[in-house]
Amino acid sequence: MNDTKDKPKTSDKTKAKAKPKPVSKKELENFVSEQVMSKLGGRPSKFHSIRSKNVFDNKWRVDVFCYVETATENAVYLDKRIDYSFFVSTDDSGKIIKSDPKISTQSKI
């Protein structure tokens, strides 16, 4: 018996594509942060930390915190502030495709 004539033929266009392995939120945050740090040329002077948050869809707010010396009459102490801030768009894999402002050390706040 020939069962192949009863089965519909599937073309390459109708075959299901393999779905990519899901990536965790933390992995995406780290990936976006790594790309920003790379485009900045590494850690800025007096670097403290970086925060990447998915605001909506694939739109991210990325803040780079650096230490700043604050002086009073009695003391000088280190505080932290946002030295760089970017609003970036990524593709589905997390690769940065657009940034406002452009990611560079000239974008210091």
C-alpha cells in the first residue's frame, strides 16, 4: 500500500523553523551591557556599575554609573552618579541596532 499519496507534501516554506533557545532576562541584560561597555572602549574612568533594563519591546535604558569626588568643609568622599545614559534598540537576539545618543565616550552627561 502506498501511503505517500494520502499525505500532503510540505515544501521548505511551510516547514516549521527551529525556534531559538529562549534566553533569560538576566542573560539579555548582561549581553546589552557588554555591548555598551565594548562600544565605550572598556570601563570608563572611575567606573562603578552599569544597569540595563528592558523598558518595552526591545527598547532598553542603559545607565553607566561612575564615582565622583564630593567635597565638604570637613571631608572629601566618593559618591556615584550616572555619567552615561543611552536608550538602545535591539533585535530579537539582543544585538544593539540603534542608540540615542550614539554610544561613545563623547556622550558623557
